[in-house]
Amino acid sequence: MKMAAATVRGLRLAYADAGGPGRPVLALHGHFGRARAFAGLAAALAPEFRLIALEQRAHGLSERAADLSPDAYVADAAAFVRALGLGPLPVVGHSMGAVVAFRLAARHPDLVTALVNEEGGALNRRPEVAHPVLDVRDWPHRAPTLAELRRRVEARGIPDAGYFLESAVERPDGWGFLFDYDAMVRSQEALIGDWWPDWLAATCPALLLHGLDSFVLPTAMAREMARRRPDTTLREFPGCGHWLHDDDPEGYAEVVRAFLVKV
């Protein structure tokens, strides 16, 4: 996937484009994520589909912004699709990106033909979700090596820092993350809420993917989301957690591909 950038709503937003003649698919990462998290899916979908992954505001190489509300993310995604002339198209999202995706479908139905929701809950608050915010403000800002940065993050209770290390870069004073710690906490706090109205308002076909070992999306909620929303298929992944695209990349890609070829 090749990196590029577009100015959207006054912000410079980076994105990764798989290229090719295939049908466009928009991908939206979760908090702390980057566009390149979808590289494996892009390869699995080619050549029938051309995956374009947006690095959302304050993430990756995209510009930082004071407004980190869910509405701002949705407005960015809508403007990005229109600016590149991509829509209407299927949208794939993970976690926060999945919430953005189904809210995009609810508010801009002319842009979205189908949804793939990986671990994006319709209700994001305690007690339904035990830990809606991961407080990273005490994480190390620099480490001498990438391995040491991993060790220091995992020492703070993260069992596998691989997902976060996608955003790690080497700077003159050592290895650190692209994202701002305070901004990530504020963005997560802004996502706390009841998103059921948007989940139910989006009427396009949807695929809901859930890792049965997830600590973010409860299984009972995932099943209720599929039951209450028409034209929604739930696929559960045993032995997988919140980042099921990493836990079972081949199974994840196979299910997504099978869904997209039908819509």
C-alpha cells in the first residue's frame, strides 16, 4: 500500500492506498491505530477490491486537531470519500473506526453501501464495557530501541504491544509513538456513550465481527447488536480478542472477502 495525503476540512490527512482497478473499500482504524494495519486485508481483497485506509485525525501521519469528537471523525470520513470521489462504497472499521463507520452510514447513507464492523460496540460505557478508556499518559515517551519501548509498554500491563508499535517511529532522541498521549485519552473519553441510535439507523448490509475473548465488546452486546439490526450477519471468532484481525488474519480476511463479494 502506498502512502499519500489529502487536505480534508482544513486538515492534512494521510492514507494508504492499495491501488489497482478494483472496487474501492474504505478502511478506518481504531484508537492508537494506523492505516497500515489493513495491509494484510488489502492484499487478500486484491485485485477485485482496492482498499483505501484513512489515518484519522491525530493518528499516524495525519495532522493533529483539537476536536476529537466522534462527530469530527465522521465528518472527516465523509469529506474524504467525497474529495477522492470514492463513494458509494463499503466501509470496514475496527473498534473506534467501526463506530465511525456505522455512524457514517447512518448520517451519510449515500456514501456507504455496506459495513464491516470489527469490535465496534453500540454502547461504550461502564458497566457494560469494563475499560472504555486505556490511560496511556504514564507510558514512556522515548526508549533507546524499539524492543525496549515494547518492554516498557508491556510492563504497564499490556500483554502484547504489537498493535501500538505500528505507530512507533525512531527520532533523534530515541523511539516513541506518533500519537499524543493526552489526545488519545481525550478521544477515547469522547467516544464514551450510547451509539445504538446510529447502529440501528444504518440500513445497509452489515457484517459484525467479534472476538469471543474480547475485553472491549461483550459477547452479549454483539449478539444483541446482530439481533436488533436487520440485514446483519454476526461472525464470532473463538480464541480471538479485540484485535481479531491480528489474532486470526487469514480467517478475518476470508470472512470479510466473502461478505464483500455478495454486496
